[in-house]
Amino acid sequence: MTMSHLDFLQTVANNDVKGLREAEKNYGSSWKKRGGVGAFMMLARKWDRIEQQVQKSGSLASAFDILSHARADTRPEGIRDDIRDLRRYLLLVEAELDFLDWEQRQRESKREAQRMVPRARTTTEHPAPFGYEDTEDDYAPTGKDDMVVEVTGESLGMKSES
């Protein structure tokens, strides 16, 4: 079986998610505390750090051969660590964008659902909303001053057929 870098993607992704969840416990959402500009600057600082590390590493690799520089830098806080941090920050930014899109869809869906709910009419000129049925309880007396009048055919001047 031939292996490639793609065979390591799931492990890298799983470790990133695990690391991000752990960091969230310690730092919360501090990475987005200052909004989108702050998030961009955080990414820029990580990139600047990688660029600085590559330029000063002393490796014989060409100035921007990041693979050679990262492999030569075996320190725990080395270039590979900065690459990991940048990748995780990028994941946070993309996940935040997905979350904001989801929230917007939820709000729009809720507004649409509210728009579809029939509203009761306040005057008698309009018919009752769809699904509304009058019941005897709707006409029950509500207080001592209410008057209940029984309406019959005779009271309306109609003759009974008995």
C-alpha cells in the first residue's frame, strides 16, 4: 500500500479539533474579541511569525522552502507549531463564518414562519383567520354586567312550523 500526505489529514483534523476544544476551555473566544479585524490581525501575526522563523532559521534551504525549514526546526515551539496555530486559527475563522451564516438562516426562517402565522382580525369586517372556529365559550358572559339574550326564530319575527 502506498501512503501519501492525504492519509494523515484525518489525524491532523482530529488533533486540531481536540486542541481547539481544549484551548476554548482556557481562553474562550478571545481570538474574536475584537471582531473581524482582530481575527485578521491574529492570522497576520501568525503568518509574520512563520515568515520570520523561515528567514532566520539558518537552514541551507532556500528562503521560503517551508517544508525544509519546518523539518529542520525540531524545537517544540518551532515552525511546525506556528503552522499548527495558523491552521487552527483559520479553522476557527471558517467555523465562525459557518456559524454566523447558520444563525442568519435561523433568524430568516423564524421571520418567515412568523409571517405565515394567521393573525386575528381586530374588527368584525374581516373574516376569522384560517382554522379559527367560533365556540359557545366565545360568547359566554364575562362579567356581571354582561347580558345573555336567547335568539329564537320567534324573537326574530319568524313563524314556527308546528
